[in-house]
Amino acid sequence: MFLSKRWKFLWTMVPKLDFEHGTSCYDDTKEEYTRFCQYVDRFLVLHKSPVLETLMFNIGFLSTTNDMSTWVRIAIARRVRELEINRYDVDNSFELPACLYTFENLVVLKLYKSILVYVPDDLEVSLSSLKTLHLLCVEYENEESHRRLLRGCPVLEELVVDKTDNWSMRSSSFVIPSLERLSVLNQYRDYEAYTDKVEHESYNDRVTINVPSLKYLSYVDIVDYGHLCLSEDMPELVEAHVKLVCKNPEKLMRSLTAVKRLSLCLFNHSMVQHRIGFDQLVHLELCGCSPKWWDLLTWILKSSPKLQVLKLNQRQEECFCSVKPIERWWEELNTCPIMPIEGRWGQLSSVPECLTFHLNTFEWNYYNGRREEKKLISAWDLDPEEESQILKEVASLHRASKSCPNKT
């Protein structure tokens, strides 16, 4: 097949570029990396598209600050709109050029892994067009660098932050009036590093959240039992996924009162002593992997008069779902049992309003038919005939797995 010469340089006009080298192993040689650099240099110099829509790098441990600085500067000259850098190096992180933090045409910025975010004191971040920012497992020169970066994003709509195994940022502040979607993750991959850290210093994070325009929240912290979350009201919130081990989740829960769909997994239920109304909540998924989780269920049923859908997940979907301080989690790492209900159900003084008028869907995953589980139904003060009929119907339901027997 022969092509006309006019197609020869068509590649110079493509709007999306994706470069990858040295991400799968440590066997790459310097000679191979040098050839890769020469290829990228030539490609970017010859690129003729007036606007570079997307530029992506997946690079390994041989990559250097100088090389990436050169490529970022070329990308800025090409008015790149979306920049993604994913760097694999377990030993070292490199800095990005300061000019990146003042590039006003950038719309999407995604940074992964071995990258150092450093914003000097004398640099004023100006990312006036940035709407999406992902900071996944990156390092920070200091906490102020993180705060300066966010302050320089006046129209930011989506923020994803993964703090996993990140010891350089102990406290986080998310004060972003324009933000609509926020995802914060803090879990653990290196248990030995974690235990060594807590032996020498306290591990009590402070997380501040002030995002009045937020519509979606995902907040997962299954590491720090002592961390404090200070959160302001989120009046526009539609959906929230919360999984925490902190000692006092009350302030966060009070900020979620406008939420319509809620997925909740808490190790500590201290806030059940307080009245918090979820007047807009219509869909609730509750994890039952923590002690006395029915106290939380009872509390939230009383607080959610419009609830229509209730889903109980009594067993972790995977081991990592178990919300508990890391010491307890590590002991149970190799077991994912169906969690029995600890203690006894208390008789409700009155049937929650949602059960009487609005609830139309009830789903209980990994129901076992144990005595205390059956008391969940009887605790709702049904008349004897209705209660007996419901229990018979539940007992006759098809089990999706043999590991979930019907025990009566």
C-alpha cells in the first residue's frame, strides 16, 4: 500500500500524545532511556498542532528533573490543556518546573507517585483555568506547598488526593469555594513503615474541609484513629461515600445533613449521642463491620424521615473494607469472616418515620438468620403476625452463595 506524501507528517498534528518508558521493571539501561529522550525531544519539537489537548508521561526511575522540565516547558509553549505525569521510582521524587504553577491555560493536571510538589514562598500560583486536579501518592516539600497550590486554583471543580504512605503532609486543608467533587484517600500499604513512624511520633492528622459548592464527596481514612476532621456545611451535597476510623466523626457528619445518597462505614459511633437530622437522605448503604453497628443504624433511621432505600453490608466486600485502627486490621488481615452482631438489639421506643411512610427497598447482604439479626425486625415494633410473616419471607429467600447459610 502506498500513501500520498501529504500524509507523511500527519502525526505532527495529532492533539493527544502519550509517552511511556521504564515503568514495568528496573532492567532499563541508560542507553535505552537516552534514546527515549531523544525520541520525545524530536517529537515535541516537530509537533505542529496549534493546541496540544493532552500530554501524558508514564516514566520510570531513570527520568530526571531536567528532562521533565524541558518537556513541560515545550508543552506550555504548545498551550497544553491536559497534563498527566506518572512516575515510578520507589527511592526518589523529582520536582516539576515552577513555570507549571503559573500556566493559566491548563485545565487538567494529574500527578502520580514519585513527584515532589514544591511551591516556593515567593511564587504565587496562578492556575486560573484549572478545573481538575489529581494528586495521587505524591510528595510535598511541606504542608504550605499543598495549601499554596490549592489557593491558586480559583475555578477548581474536581480534586482527588491520595495521601497513602505520605509522611510529608500530616494536615490537610481543603478550602475551595468552587469545588464540586472531592475525593480524599488515606490507607496503608507499608505496615512496617507505619508502625515505625508511630513509635517515634504521634499520628494525629487535622483535616479541614470548607467546600460550600460540593456535590460529591468520597472520604476514606482507615489509617489514623486520632485524626480530627473539621468540616463546614455542604448545602449542595448530593452523594457521599465515607469510610473512617477517627475517634470523633461528629463534625464531619454534621456537615453532611443535605446529602441525598450516603454510603457509610464508621469504626466509632460517638455522634449517636447527638441529634443530627438527614432530612434529604433517600438512599443509605451502611457497612456492618464495626462493633455495635446497629446503634449507628438505629440512630440514622431516626434521623432520616424520607429514607426510601436501605442497604446493609454486614461483611466486608474485601478485607480492606474493614474499618478499624490499623493494629486491629493487621491482626485480621488474612481473615474476612462474616461479622457477627455483638451485643443485643435494643427495643425502639417508636418506629422511625421512614419505616412507616417512605422505605420501599431493603437489602441485607450476607444475612445469616442469626437470633440477633432477626431482632432487627422485631425491634421495629411490628405486630406479631406481620413480624412472623416477614421473618418467613426472609428465611425463604434464595442465597447467592453457600457461604451465607440460612440459620434459624
